[in-house]
Amino acid sequence: MTDDIDAAAALKASVTVGGEAEHLAQDRMAHLVRYVARGVTRSLQLRLTDHGVQFGGWVFLRILWEQDGLSQRDLSKRAGLMEPTTHTALRKLEALGYLTRKHPPGDRKRLLVYLTQEGKNARKLLQPLAEDVNETSLRGLSEQQIADLRSALLVMARNLDEDEAAALRDGVSVPATRSHAV
């Protein structure tokens, strides 16, 4: 029990404003963006854990809430994840009763992923958790600062999309993580 308390205290101490976040003002933009993205992910994971959902599953629930009946390959592409990662997350969501996989008529090879009623209902429970994380992360910013931040991040996203597209045109692609393990 005391180990759990010590671990929780260490985690809390490592993310205080006087700790890691303090030095970020002088760090590279990429590191700052990564730190914030990691913080948002961890904050949401802390909330999702109470409901038995991992962050990886959340990614696919969000996609399926918008468009149900996608293949595992389509889900992987939309999430920007490798198919084995998608498969693992979908199996966990299936075990929770949130989705089912079915073959389309006449196609025994392909599996389409559908939300169950429980998976559809989970949106009312889980989406407010993400909204709470957004509110928490934006606390202290004015409406104008939030609009400016959104605008700047969209420009950065477009720049990086264009950079990747140019690399692909030149025959360079991001290698699969497993194929270049050292």
C-alpha cells in the first residue's frame, strides 16, 4: 500500500509546474508540443482507467462513433497506427462488449468493425472525460489565446503533412517501428 502511495507521490512530483514544465519555456517547440500531447494523453488515460478503457481503445471508439462499420485496415489508417496495434485494441474493446466484428455478405476474408449498443452508449460516459481534459489543459487561456493556439497548431500540422508528402514523393517513408528495432 505504501509503495502505491509513494509511486503516486513521485508521479505527482514529476509533473508539477516547478518540475518538468518549468524548463520548457526555453525548449524546442517540438519538445513542448510532445510534452503537452503526452500530458493530455496521460490525463485522459487517468480518467478512462476508471471505466476499463485504455487510451488506445479510446482512439478507435472516437473513429467508430463518427463512422461505424469500418475495416480494421481503415481504422488503422485513420488512427495512424499499425494494424497489429489496432487488432490488440479492438480485441480489448470487444472483450468490454463495445464492439463486434462481422464479415460483410459474400466476403469471408474481410472483417468490419461495428459498435454494439453498449459501445454507442459509452460515448455519453466517455466523451465528457475528454472534454474535461481539454478544459483542464486550456485553463487560464483567454478565448483569443485559444483561437490563436488552434490556428498555430493547424498551420504546424499542415506544414508537417506537406513535409511528409514531399518525402513520400521522393520515395522516403517512415519505417515501421518493428522493422528497425536495435
